[in-house]
Amino acid sequence: MNTPNRKRRLLWQIPFLLLLIIGTIYIIKQQQDTPYQHDSGTVFGTTYSIIYQSNDNLNKEIMAALNEVDQSMSTFNKGSVISKINRNEQVQPDKMFADVFQLAEKISNETNGAFDVTVAPLVNAWGFGFKSGVRPTPHAIDSIKQFIGYKKVSYVDGRIKKKDPRLMLDFSAIAKGYGSDVVASLLKRKGIENFMVEIGGEIVTRGISEKRLPWKVGVTKPSDDSLNVNQEIQTILNVTNKAMATSGNYRKFYYKNGKKYAHTIDPMTGYPVQHNILSSTVLASNCAEADAYATAFMVLGLEKAQKVLDQHPELMAYFIYSDKDGKNAVWFSSSLKDKIQK
């Protein structure tokens, strides 16, 4: 190509390059000028906090989505689908309920029953015992175990089938995570690129925070602080474009032979676990899975949890546990290393 033609071509391209630069600057400025909305309140018997970048406040739509989840699977709501099923009323579960039940069933199978949405009566029986120091009798535990077990309930032809009418479902270890996923999906449909959804400590993030930085979340250090005054952070994780859930009643320990254990009931035995995990944090692509696996790992203990993680490289975990000397120690997935900020 001769020199005059090359010059003419360059001159022809300059306006397009200028338009591209101006357009890019305009989009960046718009993003910077768009405010972040802050919504908070209570739902599912816990608190929620939702931060998202949008010119419009979407609180009404967010609450409508959360109310759908509540109406499906909240045991605090006497008119919910799960409450009706627990009362053995004839009701056809909605799609949300079916999706959560089937996901719970899948994770129960993959963790050999460590995750079990029928375990609530055992947890309740031990709940008072931990406070009073009077443990349930072996007879009482055996009686409850007769109608405990995820294999004693199924979803068939659009209905829930129980093998024992006394069996009760409780989605509390997966519903908060699912609710966070539902809100995140709503925000994505609205074209929102930057948000953090948190319900009862279960989190979904996307994009960047108001500070124009990746979303970061602290994992609280376990302590004997039953009044929840001490909020010392164990570590800070970069959770951008991920879901994160933490399980662990690590402010309520019980002691045996000088060692510390979290108040976690093993659905298989009916007794408190004697594994060493005090806090289980899981990062996954969706929060319902992170929520359920975090609970399961508390039951499984460190070694069995690591084996499950070997089978699921898509999951990342951060465990705080009590070592052989009774001191707090940390184990985390190698894939999580780059996300640890502190």
C-alpha cells in the first residue's frame, strides 16, 4: 500500500478510535456515578444485608423473592409448604421446595448422611441438654432416631412421601444459602454487575464493592465468648464472584477429656460429634451448596471432610479446628490460597 492511501486509512480510523475511547470513559464514569443501594432487615428468623449498585432501589422486588422462599420452606411460617408437610397435610410442593429437597438429598448421599434435613428433633433434644448439663437419655435418643433419617423421606410424583408421619423436615441448614442465591439471580436478571447478598452469614458476591475493590469477608476467630462481644477476625477471604457459607457453633463449646468440641449433632449416631472442626467455611458456585456442605463438614470432621473435598474440586474450604494439644489450628484447600487476604 502506498503512503497516501495509508494516511487516508489512518485518518479514517481516528474518529472511530476517538469514539471508542470516549464511549469507554463514559461507561466507566457512569459506573462510578451509579450509587450503591443498601437493604437490610429480617427474614427466615435471621437478618439480611444486601448491597448492590443500581440507580433504582429494588427492596420491594427483593422482599417479594424472599417471601416466596419463606412461604415455601420456612419453619417459622406456619402457612409455609414445609410447615404443612410437617403437619402431614396434603400439599403439592412448589418448584423452590422441590429444588432444595433434591439438592439436600444429593448432598446427603455424597456425605453419607452427615447432611440430613430430618435431624432437627435430635438437635432440639440436645439443645436443652447443653444448656442445663442434663443430657437426653439413651432411650430418648433411640426413640427419636426411629423417625430420623434422610432415606425415610422422598420426593415422588410431585409429592413428599414419609415412611413415618412423625418425621419432620427442616431446611435451616440450606434455606438461607438458597435465599441468597434467589436474590443474586434477581439482581443478575436486572443487569446488576456489582453486589453482595448476605442472609444469616451466607453470602453471594459479584463484581466489586463501593470502594472499587474485590468483595472481602472476614472469618471470625473461635473463642469462648458466649456473649458474642469478641469479634476478632481469623482471616479475610476474597469472595468476589463466589458464594460462601460458614457453619459452626464455635461460641458454644462442650468439653470432653480437656478437649473442645462444637455443639454439632451427628444424625447417624444421635449424639454430639467428637470431631475437631470448630468452624467450617465453604466457597462454591452457589450458596445453597456452600451452606449444606459447611454443615456436613462439621459433622464429618477434618479427615472425612478432606476426602469429600477431594471428590469435589469445585469446592473450597477453610477449617478452624482444635489440634491434638487443644489449640486452634487452620486447614484450607490449596485452591483457596490466592483468596486469603490476611
